[in-house]
Amino acid sequence: MGSATRRQRGPVLLCYDGSDTAKRALERAGHLLGGDEAVVLTVWESLGSAILRNLPSGETEFGREAKFIAEDVVDELDASTAEAAQATATEGARLAAAAGFDARPLARRALARAAERTTVTVWRAVLDVADEQDASLIVLGSRGRSGVKTMLLGSVTYGAVHNSQRPLLVVPPLP
């Protein structure tokens, strides 16, 4: 499929978290697809969701006060995390441009509030953005975890590979 065909379908979605594995994935994708339009995606998780999920019940005075205080703290934590994610996406877009892509950064929040924790994951956010952008391809770096570690820690790549309806390019880490 030629570059013009990919552009008609949508940009390449380059997933980037600032890790060496993600940098390698951008570099390898640039060798294969350089010149294409790309969106460099950094997905961030809300620290606030974990705080709100673990508060005491709102049925007590202490629980109500804790929730009120926590919501202010959550907003502050999430604002700084969002800024860091945007900076990471911007760094990734610079690297992608150096690799030959016409790239723009995008930071996306994976988790909003406690009620979403069971249904929203980083890999789900990646696939949602791929759908929104009508991405022609999703590029991910693999961490190279063993089967047991993947099962225990979870895996963005594993979730994307097993749930995507779009083509994926998974770049392994250096040996």
C-alpha cells in the first residue's frame, strides 16, 4: 500500500511513552513509513482515580470531607500529569519528525474517575484514539516481558494486539 493510500485512510498512530523501547519503535517506523502523516500519542493515567477509588465511604462525615479534599488534590495532580504527558507527546513528535514523519503530538487521559477504572485501560485509550483518527496503522514498542510478567503486570501491547481491528506494527526491544 503506497503512502498516498495510507494518507487517505488516516495517519499512522505512533504510541510514545518516552521509554527507550518507544524511541526505538518511532525510529524503526520512520525507516519503514517515513513521510507519512503521524499522530504521536502519549496516554496518561489519572493518579486521582486511584485516590478517589480508595477513599472511605461518603456515608460518613469523615468520608464526605475526605472526598471534598481529595477532589481538589486530584485536580491538581491530574493537571500536572497532563502537562507532563503533553511534554512527552511533544518530545515524541520531534523524534518522529526527525525519523521522517509529518507528526503532531496528542496526550490522552486513559482514566477519568473511579467508575471508569474497570472499563478504561491504556490499550483501550490507544484503540479509541486510533478509531477517532482513522489511523491506518498503530505502532507500539514491546517491552519484551515474559509471559508471567505480562500476565501479572498487564500489557498495553498485548491488549492492543488482541483487541484491535486495525493493523499494528509491534517493534521488539533490542536483544
